[in-house]
Amino acid sequence: MENVAVLDGGWKKWLSENRKTTADLPDVNRSNNLTVKANPDFWSDKQAVLDNIDSAAACAINALAPAVFSGEKNQYGRPGHIPGSHNIFYGDLLNADDGTFLPAEKLQQKFSDVGALGDRPVIAYCGGGISATMDALALFQLGKMDVSVYDGSMSEWIRDPELPLTLGSAP
């Protein structure tokens, strides 16, 4: 990753700190071209996740709320989680008071507890690939760079009734 920044705490924190804002649109020099190069190593597909169920080559992490992970709440049409995956709810990575990421020591403990900081790569997923990026970003902040997001996530997984799901809070 190059030249990347994230506003930790978001717009709400920015405003709460009385930082400068404007409604004026800047005059942008359109002669400069933005070049975006997607890194395919940051994405996993359904087949990679399916293969990982048997191989456990990667540490799979589900970023959804615990009730959705366990299947107690059926949010996507079929309850449960991908077999072998651990639950690290993206909301538990943030300070409740200002929306910033928890300190590195606390993040490290959460991810260490499920084996995400070892030698294996990590595949993060959620409902549609968005919340999983929070887990991925937290891992990047901890120096874990072999992280990918299964962007199809549960929205894709549950559409195939042949794909397995596990109920309960255990992987």
C-alpha cells in the first residue's frame, strides 16, 4: 500500500474537534491524472474461502455482530457463519466515545486470541465485504500485511445452499 490515509474517528470526530470545514468547492487542477492499481492480493473469492475450510491455510475472520455470527440472528437468509471462521466484530475494534480504533495493544490481543497474527494469511469477511475492511485495516495497522477480504461475503455464500454454515459461537 502506498500513499494511503484514513480519518480515524471519521467526520463526526473531525467536527467534534472543531476542525476547519468548508462548503466551497476547490478549483481542482484536472490535468493531473489519478492512477489506481488494485492489488489482487487484497481480495479473496468464494473458491478460496471454500478451499480454506479444509486446508485452514488462512485464518478466517467474520466481522459481523456476534448474534449474526452464531446464527441467533438470521440476517442474510441462512443463519450461521463459514466453518472454521472466528468472530471479531468490527464494532468491537472501535472506541465507543469517539469512533477511533482501539489502541494497538487491545487490537493485538483481540487478533492474537484467534491466531490472526501468526504466519498464516487472514481472510476477512462479513455480509457484503464492507465491515470486513475494518478488521483488515486494524490488522494492517498492526503490521499484518497478508490480509484479504472476501468481498462476496455472506451475501454471496448463502445463495448457494450447498455451501456449509456453522451455528454457534465456536469456529
